[in-house]
Amino acid sequence: MTEKQDLSGLIWALASESMCFEAANTLISMGSKAVEPLLAALKFENWKVRGNAAWTLGKIGDARAVGALVEALGDDVPEVRATAGRALMNIGEPSIGPLREAAEHGDKRKKSLACCVLSCLDDLASKTSPASPM
């Protein structure tokens, strides 16, 4: 079996209740090799694959996923939208510019969620940055 076939099987396993966690962990351990197939999975018809692909991309943390995850903020399925937002928070700083763009120019659904994710990122940054001297 080729690596491409293995990746395809892992992507489809993201839809399985019994196999999704193991598949996601394997994809995470593959790191950057798994990013492109996971980005493609964000377009699959099966919403569980889309949602678990978003979650897995957030765990990998590769900035190449930001654009596709921002697009996923407009998904028809609320669970996919929420998971894409959490994934963008996990990726952190590389998400800020595209999220600002979506907050200003996206459709209503995307604007709302982009603003929420930006707010969470701001809160995280303020909690982790050192206090200003008095």
C-alpha cells in the first residue's frame, strides 16, 4: 500500500466513531505530510470528516491550514464551524490577519465567528504576555 493510499484511508477513518481518534492521532504524528490531504478533506461531503479534519489540522498547527480553516468558518454544519474556530485558535498568530480579513469582509456567519476567535486569541495573548511595568 502506498503512503497516498494510507493517507486516504486515514482521512476516511475520520468519519468513523470507532476509528476517528486513532486516525486523527496518526495524522497528527505525520505532521506536515498530512496537511494537504486534510485540507482537501475540509471539502468532503461528510461533515464528520470535515470537522475531524479541522480538529486534526489545529493539532498539527501548520500555518498552511489557516486559509482553508477560515473558509470552514462558513460551513453549513455548526460543529464544523466551531471546530474550525478552535483549530485557528490552536494555530494562533498566523491566523490573526486572515481572521481580521474575514471579520471585515466575510459573510455574516464568517464575520461573527472570526470576531469571536479573534477575541479569544486576544484574551489568550493578554494572559500569556508579561505585565507592563508600573
